[in-house]
Amino acid sequence: MMKKLTVFVTALLISISSWALDLNQAKSQKLVGEKTNGYLGLIVSSNTEAAALISDINRKRKAKYQSIANKQKTQLANIEKIAGEKLTNKAKAAGQAYQNANGNWIK
């Protein structure tokens, strides 16, 4: 009985993790979008799963941007600005949500 329960719980956990929101899904559902500062922004504020996703991705982006800034001996803000321009242009071309220079979300 315990073995069956363990198998069931494991299968349940695997199926739940497959439901987890990924970045492509969040972008296609217009829950998140690219901001001009090189980071993701939350469009639907009530979605806690999207908020957690953004937090994780933005933390990783900041670390990568800082690494690039250190290598190029420049300010983090310079790298964030360049990344923001590239990512918002890419989002625009893909029909995804992005933030314009005025801070408005374009869907």
C-alpha cells in the first residue's frame, strides 16, 4: 500500500510541475512583458505564478548584465539600457507585450 501511495504522490507532483508557467506561456498570455530597462514586468498583477517567474528571471538577468558590465568596465545601467532596447524590439517583432518609453504596456 505504501509503495502505491508513493508512486501516486510522485506522479501527482510530476504532473503539477508540468503545469508550471514558463516564460513563453507567460508572454503568449500577455501576463508579462519586456520593459525598457532590460527586465520583465508583470502586466497582470494578480498572477502570483507569473510574479514568481519574473522574480527568478530578473535575478538571473541582473547577474548576467552585471557580469557583462564588469567585463566591459561600464555601468550596469548601460547594459540594462542596451538589453532593454533589444528585448523590447524582439518582443514587438514577435507580437508580445512590451513597455514603451512612456512606461505604457503595448499589447
